[in-house]
Amino acid sequence: MNPPDTAGITAPAGLPLPPIDLLLVEDDEGLAELFRKALGPTGARCDWARTGQEAIAWLPEHPSCLLLLDYSLPDMTADGLLETIAQSGPVPPFIVTTGHGDERLAVSLMKLGARDYLVKDTMLLDRLPVVVGRVLHELRMQQQLEESERRLRQNERELLAIYDHTPTAMMLLDGELRLRKANAAIVEVFGRPVEQVLGLTLGEAFECQNRHQDPRGCGFGPNCPECPLQSCIRDTLHTGQPHRQVDGPLCSVKNGVAIQRDFLISTVCVDIEGQTYILVCLDNITQRKQAEQALRTSEERYRQLFNCVNDAVFAFHLQPDGKPSHFIEVNDVACRRLGYTRTELLQRSPADINSSGSTVLANAMHTLRQNREIVVETVHIAKDGRRIPVEINSHLFEFHGRQTVLALARDITERKHLETQVRQAQKMEAIGQLAGGIAHDFNNILAGLMLQFSLLRDEPGLPAKVDASLGELDAELKRAANLTRQLLLFSRRQVMETKPIDLNETLAALWNMLRRIIGEHINLRLTGATKELWIEGDANMLGQVILNLCVNARDAMPEGGTLTVDTRLVELSPDTAQDHPEARAGSFVCLSVSDTGCGMDARVLSHIFEPFFTTKPVGQGTGLGLSTVHGIVKQHHGWVQVESAVGQGSSFQVFFPSSPHVTTTAPAVEDAPVRGGNETILLVEDDALVRHGFAVTLRRLGYRVFEAAHGPAALQLWNQHRTKIDLVFTDMVMPEGMNGLQLVAKLRADQPALSVIIASGYSTELVEAQQAGGPPVTYLTKPFSAKKLVQVVRETLDQAAST
């Protein structure tokens, strides 16, 4: 019998299997040589070991081997050698040869794993190649099987790794459409581990919002035909045709909240061991869909911004020679402003609409190429020849490899008009400053005159004619004082003098004047509450509000109409107050001025309270009337609401916080009895006439007075008489680089409890001084009478004495 041929056996993948080395463990060298020759046909590579120790030393270098082992060796027996080998690793396959045919020995060796047992007799050399060849063939087959199993396991691991780590969720559904297998990515779809969804229907796994519509589960509810996943699965199941990446939304419920996600769905039939399954692949594309929608929204938003921005926007390329090309993009504002269609405008270049000339345009493009941005003013020429002053803000950037300019042209027609108005307002401001300065100086003159007048009237035994003349002079002085207050109010040097005011009484005082101003062609009506409506305010300012609103209403009715003035007390709830951004809940007095005039559109309504905004022809309005109304009302902690429509008139409603009125009033200060004293007063006033009048008045009442013309002189007197001075009376504005507040600060650094009175012709300066904080100071506004002077001095000294 020929030994089996093992030379052609290879691994399943076509690679050769590792060789199996044959070791002859035989102490008889001659016999070992005979064995080698006899085993030649097997193709095995034979090595020889004389002893068991040599065999043990040979094994580590030959992991694939077959031992042809003599039972009796010089240093050990075969079973002893096998036991030694087993202590350090697996025992290689072996065949035992022995010179004694002992069945018990053969059985024991076979139990130890011997592949065969050969007796050394005359037939040994014939049987040896057959037995060894057979065993080698078995070992080769075993190698091939192990390699196949190893590669199969490796393939399984690789496929499982791909299956479990692919970002696409994959699952197998059986004929009942229940999950039988799923990969790790399914957790992202269902939000639960794989083991928790196996055996569930898709509706149960997804927590579909419609999963309870039919007891049979997913796919049988009334809304299931609309589900893209169910549609793909059932079509593939019935027709066998696969579906590839069908885009569809799937709805689920998580923690009571409905969630919709978008997936790419793929389905295909697969046959596994005769059983048909549906392989479903799901790619969650919700974020991609959201990104695509966000991109579309962003593009639409920027397109709307491009077209809805109030400035005209132009885009054009710069040619190699620096000249601008035709426009590549324009917005709707540019087309409307210039009167071109978009197609017409895209056929033109900046040179076609610019009035500055080619040289100016070339210089601007040169500067733009150097600085990358530029702001210039020029004039655009519209299609109908209109000239439009514009401010152009241009930016240069790279777009698809070409130098591109984005230019925003702002219509500055209104700004130019406002600049003219501002220059006019600056002139008015200069006049106001001049008026304020005149009023201040006149106040000082009046202060001196009023004090001298008081001294004169206090002279005993005046003739009747003189006393009558002095009465007329008193009236004229009061008129002069009122004139200075008006000048200071005009120059904004006079602040609000708030007091309880009955709005209806204020209206009654103005009514006859309003009738004359409004004119006979307009029917003037007064309606509303007849009882007292009390607010805290400045009567002069409130009169200005009423006058401005009525004049504004008159101008809206050039052909005549009805002007209605209404007053009433209103209670605003928190819900009602939400209707206007400045409104608030509470009790308010409402002044309403309504007309039946031309009315206003939404554009005009949005600008009516802006300074200098007016719809009247040039020269017929400053645009300050309603802005003044708005400012005064804000100062009174109120607000204005306007209702108007074109051709339907307008109604202005002004809301003031109502104020409880106290009927009992204290006697006027002017009527209080005059009392003097023996205290010492430091009087600081730069106007000699005024200072002399103050000093004479105070000395007549027993006071001791030290006079100083300015701050440094006052400091000298203070250093000499500080222990005697009880009160400092100082003007606010003085020469020599020191005003009244600065002087008081130096004196109170020496004597913190010093009593101080500060006088000024500007009430705003007194208010600013009060707001600055610090120890108490009494403030007195010029001009004032002698009685007012001595009463304030006495009250200030008495208050200091009481503390």
C-alpha cells in the first residue's frame, strides 16, 4: 500500500499549510537510518533524536510535527517523555514503536493519544510508510479544518465588526415583521439597547404615536399606509423588489413628546436557511435635513435682507484696468430708487448712474483697490433725470477669483435737509444762549431794583401819589421778572416748577386764546369731565402742550372742521396697559385732542415725534411742535398715544399721572411776618448794586453783614472772622475762578455744619447743585423780593439753631 499523498494539501484560501516535521526518536542509529529511507515516499522531512532530552530540545523550534517514538530510550520511556512534554505545553501527535508486542502497553499508549502503535518486526519497514503517511494525511486534513475554522471565525469577527460599527442602523425582520436581529447603531434609532427591542414590532420599538390603533401591531393601523417605512417593507415583502434610500419622516413619542425624524430607508429580502427575512437599513438624516432647511432659510433670509434693506445695493466686478464692469446684482431698492427694471439696471455700470464724472469715479476705484473699502458722497441720476444725493459705502473682496465690489448707496436727501435744519437749530441755540445771558444779567439788575423798591416802600410817611406810583412800579417789576422767566425757559435755563394743577382750570384759562388762534372756520368743542382733574406739573409747560396739539390739529384742517378737546379720569388695568409700550397700570388724567382733518398714514405716524420731522411745506413748520409735546409729557411721567388714518382725522391722547389734591394750603411765604436777628452773615455777590441792596436789607433787621465781591475775598474774610460767621449767602456764578459751590466746599471743609444759601438766576444750576449731593444747602432763584430774602435767611438760621 502506498502512503497517502499530502504534498498538494493547502489552506482553504490557497496558501500552503505549514510543513509537518517528522522526528525519529530512536537510540539505534542504524535502525533510524532504515526508518528514514522507508519514509522517503511520504515526503516528510525527518530529523533524528537519540534520547528523550534531545527530543524535548527539538520540539520548541518545530510547532507542527509528528513524533515517531521508540518506547524504550536510553534516558526514559515513551510515556515518561510524553509526561515531561505535557508539563510545558501540548503533546504533539506521535506514533510509538517497540520491540515487544504487548497489548496492555498498546492500550495504555493509545489512551495517551498515540496515533498508532508499531511492533519492530520484519514487516515494520513495509508498514511504517503506510502508517506514517496516513497519520500525516490526517494531520494535514486536521490542519486544513483548523485553518478553515480559524478563517471562518475571522470572517465572522470582521463581518460582525462591520455590522456592529457601521453608522447605518440594520435589522432583520421576520415574516411577522418583528425584530430578530439588529446592530449597535439601532440604539441611535430606538434609544434603547438592542436586547430590549428584539422581538418587538417596529411600531413598538419606535414608540410610534399610532402604535395603539390596531391590536395586531405595526402596519395594521389606519395611518400605517402613510408610513414610508411600512410602505417599503410591505412592498419588498410582497414583490421581492428592494428599495434603496427612500427619504421619509418617522414619528415617535419620547417621554410624552412627539418627535419627528427623517430617515433614508432601504429594504431587501434575504433568505437564511430557507427562511425569508427583510433586511432594513435606516440612516438618520434629521440633522442633514435640518442643515439643508437652515441653509435654505439662511439663503432666503439673506435674499430678503438684500432686497428689503433700505439702502440701494449694487455688486459689480473690477476689470483688469481698474474700471467697473456692468452690475452683476442689484436689489429692489436700487431699481425703485433709480426707476429702472432689474434687467435694465443690470445692463448698466456705475459710470452710467453717477454724476461725478469718469475722473472722480476712477480715483474712487483706485482708492478702493488700495484700502479695500471706501465711503464717498456723490449724486445718482435716475432714469427720469432726478438727482439723488447718496452716501456710498463700498467694499472690495474676491469672488470666484475676481475682484468684486459691494456698494451700499444710502439716500441722504433727508439728511441734507436735516443738516440744514440743524444749522438753523444751532442758530436758535446761539440765540437761546444770548437770551439766557441777557436774562441772567437782567435778573441781577431786577434783583437790585426789587430790593431797592422794597426799601423805598418801607419808608414811612410816603405821599399818596408816590405810593400809587410805587404800586405801578411794582406791577412793572413783576412783568419784568416774568419776562426773564420766559427768556430763561426759551434758553432752557429754567426748570419745571411743579405744583398741583387742575387740568380743566388750565384749559379754561387758555380757552379764549385758543378760540382766537384756531380761527372761526373750525368748530372748537370742549367735552369730558367737568370736575377737577388734578395732576402734578408745570402750568406753563402744560399750556404749551395744549397749544401745540391744537395748532397741529388746526393745520390738519385747512378747509375747516371740528376740533374736540376732551378731559377725563381713567383707570388702566395691567391688561389694558399692555396695549401701549409706555403705558402702565394706575389712575391717569387723559387729555384728548381730536380733529376731522386729513389724517396720517403709517409712515408718517412712525416719525411724528422725531425732531424736525414735518409734513408741512418748507418755511411753514420747524418740526419741533410734537417733539416738544413728547418731551414735556415725558418730563411729567406720562405718555402720548396717537390714532389716525388718511382722510379720517387724528386723535392725540395724553396721559398724566393723577394726583390727589390737598384743599388746605399753607400761607404764602411773602405774607409771613418779617423777623430779623443779630447773627453774622458773610454776603458774597459780584454785582455791587445787588450786594448793596442785600446788605442794607439785612442790616436794617439787625444782622451783621460782611461783604465780599468774589470767592477769594470771601475766603479772606472767613479766615479773619470764622468764629463769628453764622451764615454764608453767596451767588452761584462769580468771577476770579471760583463759583458759589466751590466756595461753600472750601468753607465747609473748615466748618461742616455751616449754614449756606446759594442764589442764582439760572434755576437749572440750582437743580444740578441739588443733584450733586452733599450737606444741606438752601437754594434761592433770582430775582426775589426783600421779604423773600429775609424770610429765607431767617428760616435757614432757625433751622440750624434747631439742630
